[in-house]
Amino acid sequence: MNNLSDEFEELRVSIERLRTMLENLVVRGLRACGTDEITQLQSHTQHLESVGAGHVAAVLAQLTTQIEKDDRASAQTLLKAQASVRLLERLLTLRVVRSRYDLALASATGESDPDYPEEEE
């Protein structure tokens, strides 16, 4: 359970940082993006791709490309990226709640959950 919780927590922190960054881009404007922001977007894209959130990673990659090309559609893509990140955050929350509910249910019934090996003390 700890390993699973650590993975969820790492992803939650990453999503929170990405969400904050996207909100800052809305306030500052996309034309104010520098190499630091582009690098951060690329880093978030790679991380989300590696954890299986390919849809969000694809939107971020599209946003990065549009910002670099000074494409007028980048504002619309930024809003799409924000919505995708928020949806991912909600899905993550549901998975955490479900895993904890399953664990509590298994504990209450005295069953061992095969998804969560019991920890040795």
C-alpha cells in the first residue's frame, strides 16, 4: 500500500505544479513564455507520458509546439490543457479513494486483498 500511495502522491504533486504553471501562463500570457517555461512544459510532458497519461501529455506537447511557433491557437490549447489536467486530477482522486475503500473493506471482512500484499512487521 505504501508503494501505491507514494506513486499517487508523486503524481499529485506533479499535477499540482503543472496546474500552477498553466494558471501562471494564463495570467502572464503565452507570449511571455521563455525557455524556462518551455523546458518545464517538456518535462511535464515526458513525465505524464511515462506514467500513462498520454492524452494530457499530447495536449501539453501541442501547446509547447504552438507556443514556440507563436500560433494564435495556443490560447485555446492552453484552456484544453487546463481542462485535461483537472480531469486527470479528478481521476487520480477517484482511484485513490477506490483503493483505500477496497483496502478498508478487505480489512473489515478479514480478507487479504491480492492487489495489496500485507506488510511484514
